[in-house]
Amino acid sequence: MASFSARLVAEGLLIAVIVFQLSRKSYKPPKKALSKKEVDELCDEWEPEPLCPPIKESARIDAPILESAAGPHTTIDGKEVVNFASANYLGLIGNKKIANSGQIAPLDEIIKLKEKYRFRVILEESHSFGVLGKCGRGLAEHYGVPIDKVDIIAAGMGNALATDGGFCTGSARVVDHQRLSSSGYVFSNSLAPYLATAAVSAVNYLEGNSSVLSILRTNVALLHKGLSGTPGLQICSHLLSPMVFLKLKKSTGSLAADLDLLETIAEQALKQDSVFIVASKRSSLDRCKLPVGIRLFVSAGHTESDISKVCSSLNRISSSVLN
């Protein structure tokens, strides 16, 4: 009986507290509008936080600015230079008719693994479409792999076709599935008509001028030959790749120091010999941790004298900087 009475007392107190809280008038601070002077003072004192973190002085890059199209020859600071820094494999940038490590994936071996373990192959061909294979159709043609063995092929069209945008293709079954399942996750615009027209014109040009591939491969072979003995640097890209990758034969042990040496070589090549090359940086998003190096993008539009010029420049400057 005593416990029942205590329970009633506790419940009564709780009800009284609830009623008291509900009947209280909420506190409202007195409203007083700020004067114009106070508003101005607050605005003067306010410093908005930057949307991006400040750039460290060591990370600042004084990149060269191209003043003309990124063709085999371009203009930097009012001076014509030989351009080995832009991907323009077929030399179509500047053509009046059409206004990452250089390794080649072993697709034939990958397809064998696919059939053994039953997985899908998605092939990214931004640097092989328009370049590899007898007719420039890419990696599948290069290895003689039936195209239906590859589930999805995607490529950007800026490297070989001198236009913008890209494409993604595959079997009708795969494409229909992707259209249905990815619409809620992927936003994509269709190409602008002039970009699509430029891409079609570039493909037509390639089909009608297959000799351009022979010229490109000859230029790549000449560059490999000219740089095979470059002091302190070695080529680690495939002989058929128009992206020629040079890395340090002996690293300093510091990524920043290695990059500083390579950027010094690139800067001196531009200033002393009017040869435009770039040092590649490593991204935190790279799953394959490649060494930093110098990437040269060979074009069918480069002449033999252009190849000779870049080889002579790199051999002389790397000997000075690295030895």
C-alpha cells in the first residue's frame, strides 16, 4: 500500500511539472534592429572562409600558356616551339581539312583470363583508338581479338581525332542494360553537332589516309632511337605507343626531388631550345603507382627535324642536369 501511494505521489509530481512547463511563457529576447553603422562594421569585420585550401608556395606552377592551337608546332610567349606536350597523335589539330605511361595492355592474355574466370572486360582506349592496329581501330585490332570478346569500349576523342567528348559502346544487350540502370546515376550530354561532325571527319580522314599511321609509327621509332642513350633517363613505354615515357634511371629517393629535376629539364628545353615537353605528376587517385617522368606525345605531324631537335635537346640538357 505504501509503494502504491509513493507511485501516485511521483506521478502527480511529474504531471505537475509537465503542466508547469506547458503553461510557461517562452522567453523571447527583446528585438532590436541593428543600426546601419553596426551592420557596416559587421560586414567590414567579416572574412569569408575560402572554398578551396590555400595553395602552398612549393605547389605553385608557372605553366606555359599556349597562344595558338596545340598542333605539332605552337606558340608560347610569342615564340614558335616544337610541341611534344599535347596528345595529337594523327596530327589533325591544325589540319586545314578538319579544323599515361605508354604501356600497352596485353588484351589477348586478359581475354583468356576473362573466359577462364567469367568476368567482364571494360576497355578504355583514349590513347589507343586511332593509333593501334592496322587501321587504327585500337587494341582489339592490334591483338587480333574479336571485338565481341570485349564487353564495353570507352574512349576520349581528344587525343587522336582532334575533337572533344568521347564515346562508350558495346553489344546491344550491354548498352541497353547500361541505359536502363545507369540513368539515375550518370548525367551525360550528347556531343555538340560541330564536335560530332569533327569526329566523323577525322574518322573519314583516317580511313582515306592510312599512311598517317605509318608516319606516326616511324616518328615513334625515330624518337625511341634518338633517346635510347639519354643520360640519366630511360624509356619505359612500348615501342608502338605514341606516348613516350621517360623516367629517371636512378631516383633520388624523394618524389619531390625527382619531380624537381624533371621539371628543370622541361623548363630548360623550352627556354633554350624551344621544345615544349612536360613532366608528369603522380595523382593520389592512381592505383598503379608509376614513377614521375617526362611524357612526350608524338604526332604524325612532327617532321624528322622535330624529332632530331627534341632528342638533341633532351640528351644535352639531361646530361647537364643529372650528371
